Amino acid sequence: MTDPLLRIRDLAVEFSARGVVARAVDGVDLDIGAREIVALVGESGSGKTTLARTLLGLERPTAGGIEFDGSPLPTTVRRLRAYRRRVQLVLQDPTGSLNPRQTVYESVAEGIRIHRMVAKSDGATEIDLVARSLTRSGLRPPENFFLRYPHELSGGQRQRVVIAGAMALEPEVLIADEPVSSLDASIRGEILALLLRLRDEFGLTVLVVTHDLGLAWNIADRIAVMYLGRLVEHGPAERVLSDPQHPYTQALLSVVPEMHHIEPIVLTGETPDPTRIPGGCRFHPRCPALLDGRAEAAGIADVCGTKPMPVLDTARGAAAACWLANPSSS
Amino acid sequence: MSGLLEIENLEVIYRTAGGEIPAVRGVDLTVDSGESVGLAGESGCGKTSVASTILRLQPSNATIRGSVRVGGKDVQTLGWSGLRALRWGEAAMVFQGALHSLNPVQRVGDQIAEPILLHDPSAQGTVKSRIGELLEQVGLPAARARAYPHQLSGGQRQRVMIAMALACRPELIVADEPTTALDVMVQAQVLDVLSGLVGELSLGLLMISHDLSVLGATCTRVAVMYAGRIVEEGPATDVFEHPLHPYTGALSAAFPRVGDRSARYAPSGLPGDPPDPQELPSGCTFHPRCPVAREDCADHDPPVRLAGPGRPVACVLVEEGALQP
């Protein structure tokens, strides 16, 4: 791989309250190359949203670091502002992201004014820039949308306005946190197709944070699966989804409702709270491979409960943080 | 034969300052005991309006035509005492947002007790053990009765909502998007609980969702709604895997099968948005978004025809008896 656009190394983000420390992100290595679409997959409580917020400079890492385009993430207000133009965020709920009393034009123009995009462009006016980004996001003809308010739009149109607001700043990276999970089924494909088109036309790099493996299959080049603050499996999307190595990824894939041809592995309980990360492999208390004796048969059952997994090395093509998948290293 | 829930030619019309909104335009649907039926469709298609009429929970500006019968009784003409006995006792509802449906300052056990004691004030002595039993039925330890909603996770709260719905031993459960806000693993757990209950208690379940894949995996039969009408109905796996109506086809393709190469870098969706019920397109209401629409689709609203036994479809391209060998 050529130099990655975003390089995450040994990242940890902790939150503490009343002496209790929650390790939301607890050792993550991940590189994201230019023009790549990477899906960060995990359930609630896996730390995926904290990781995304840290990438935007909204949370400070406790340890480790993030490099963007070869230099560490800025910390001063002025530099952060410049950085945030280049790395934009799209959230799950477009209704919550838009000001209900602002027209579509105002919503899109706000970022253009803050970042003085008109001065940076070659002779385009503010209206040109707003119209251009609405068109790029599939709202055509743009003039028809200028004076509309969010409540006059459908859910899919609102999400397009949010994406237009982000694209108006000509970012290099788009971080999309569950971009379609609040949208209707028929709209979902259209928004995903838009993300693919923005990558093809403008060389955009996309990090999609999601719990939806179907979405990852639809658009992602690479997948990183996160559990309780760490990546447990990583690799090219086709490889991870057609032949998952980690028992957690296998279970996640088996409960996707479309997959009724495989026996569902429904895990008991829920992701533990990040203030009490289990010792040994952090997945071992819920691991189906330990329950059904596969770990025992491989002679690693003791190791699972005692020896912590090293941080997943994502520099290799595909990898899984499981003693079962890497018997030699246990 | 009379079903547990029988909806016949149901119409729901909302009177608003901007005129009348026909949200439901002639829906027929039945659910029998021990059967789980899915109602699929996008926001605004009228599926929640249908659900609200089953417990007569529709807003006061709604006009209802047609009939809704639960256990043979017409819900819309029932007297107040009959209606009280119906709600919780014969039919109960599980709503989407469990966090907003539970009282944040009351222990969940006390909230489950409320409908039980309302229906049978003499149950005071046995209510505690009944709550424990209900919680265990949905896979929660009986001790969780002492928890407040904020101490539970999203999946646990949804289980509490299901336990509450079961409190008065209803025969019919109406679940409106019961897993929409949940993660896949928790969704699988909650769906397991629901389908287990249908089998064990021989309940009738009407499950409403925009996610056809969830209904396909949980229900025995699925009906697909578009713009206030059912456009296709049939056995769940048939509808999901071999859809006949182009709209069902689009809904089904929206959730790709992981591993299906044709879906890689090709997310599938439908252009356009669901129609505004006040300005319904002429002819077939789906024609402006239909990938295979013919010219005459704008003129004639296609009647519902039986493509096969138990397989009604409303599309000109699907002939009567099309599924017969």
C-alpha cells in the first residue's frame, strides 16, 4: 500500500468518571488509504463511534496517535478548523443534523461561509457552490431545493442535503456514522450508490461506521470488525465476509436476517461494559468456539481465558485476533 | 373459519386543515392463533395506521371504514368496557422506542404489574411471582424487576416491553418495528424471543417493519403495503426470495445477501420517494417509481389477482394464476 491518508497507531481513548475508567478504544491500529471505502463494523458499545469522533478531533487520544496525510492530528483551534474541512462527518439521523428553521440553501451555505470557500474558488459565487454540491448529491435541479425547509423533504432528501453540506467543503475524507440506518429500505440503496459515486468522481475516502454487514458487502473495499475497544478481524471485504475467521465475526454474519441459509449463532448476553473488560481474550466469556469445544480441541482453551490478544496487525492483508485462527502464536 | 384478527376492507382517512388524507385505502388482512404475519412497507405507507386501528388507538381526526375484528368482536364499535377488556387482555402492542414507552422513574416490575392489577385487582397476592415468570419468559432474570429503565440496555428494555405485552395473557400481539433501533445480535435475540412465544403460547403475532428481511426471517406470512394498499402477500420466504410485485422486488434487493457477487459495489434502491397520500399518482400508485412500468400503468389501478393460492398480487404484469404450473 502507498502511504495511507489516515494512519491510526495503537490508539486508546479512555473516559473516566468517579475513579472508574472506561476504555472505549483500547488499542487500535488501522490505515485508510486515499480513495478507499473502509467499513468499521461493530455493535453498540464496541467503541466504533468513539473511534470515529477521535478521528475528527472531537475526542483526545489517551495513548497512541492518528496521522493525517503524514502529520499528526492538529490540536490548536485554527489548525483543527482547517483539518475539519478536509475530514467531514455525516451522521445517522439527518433530521437531527439539520436546523429545522434553516432552508436547504442556508444549511449548505453555512460551511461555505465558515471556511471561506468562495475566496478559495476560482470565481464561483456562493450560489454556484451551493448549487454544485446539491447537484453532486443528487438533488436536481438544485434551485428547486434552495428555499425548502427540512420538514418539506423526505428522509432520503434530508440525508442528501447533509451530504451536500459536507461535500461543499471539498473534503478528502467522509466519515459516515450509520448513514442509512434511519432511512427506509428503498432509499438506502440510493444513498449508498451516492457514496460510491462520490468516491469515483471526486476521489473521496470514506470510513463508514455501521453494524450492518449488508451495507459493508454493498460498498466497502475493506472491513475492520471491532469488539469492546479493539479490532478483532480485518481484511478485504470479500475475504472477511465470505470466510470470516474470528468467532465473533462468524456470529455477527450468521444473524444477518438475509442469511437464512446458515445456522444462526445467537450469542448470549450483550457486549460487556468497557469499564470491565474481561481478562485474556476479551471475547472469551461469550465465545461460541469456547462453548462448543472447538477451542478445547485445539488445545487453546486455557490460553483464551488468560493470555490477552495482541493488538491486531492490520498491515498484513487479512488478520483475525483469535488464538484459534493463529494457533502457532498461542 | 374465523381468524383471531380479521381486517376487512379497512380505510383510514385523516381529516386535517389541509384536507383529507387517505392513509389506508382498503386493506384485508387476517392473523390466526399461532401464526406470525408481517406487514412491510416504507414510512408513510399506512402500516402504522393499520396497527393503530386494532386496539382503537387511532387519533381522533381519523375516520375508519371497513371492519376490524379481534376474536370476532368489532373493535371500532365496541363499548368502553369491552374496549378496556380488549386492550392488554385480548390484544397487546409492543412499540418501537422502548425507552420512550417506559416510565423512567418507575421500576420495570411495577410497570408490568400495572396492567395486571387493572384487569384483576384481586391478583395483588400473586402479581410478584407472575412478574418473575413473565421476565423469565422473555429471557431476563426475575430480579431485574427491581431495575429502572435506564439501568437496562436497549435489548433488555425491549424484552421488558414484550413481557408487559404478555402480562394479561393476550391472544394477539401487535409489534410495531420491535427491533428497529437494536443491533443485529440483540435483534436476533429479541426475534428469537418473539418467535418462541408464538410457538409456546400459540399467540397470533402481527409484526410491522420496513425491513422485509427481518419479516422474512421471523414470520410465516408477509403482506407488503404501498401507498395505503397491500400490493403483495404470501408465505414469507416466497415473498422475500421470489417477489412478484416490482415494489417487493426492490424492497427485497435493498438488503443484499452477503456473498451475492451481483450486489458488490451495486447497492440497489428505488429512485424517488413514497408518494404523498394527498396527491396519489394516477393509475397504479407505484408507476412513477416502477422499473418495469408500461404506458397504461398510469391509467389503470391494477386489481388484486391471485397469482397462486394464497398469493394475491396487484400488478398488471402478474397474471391471474401466474404461479400455476
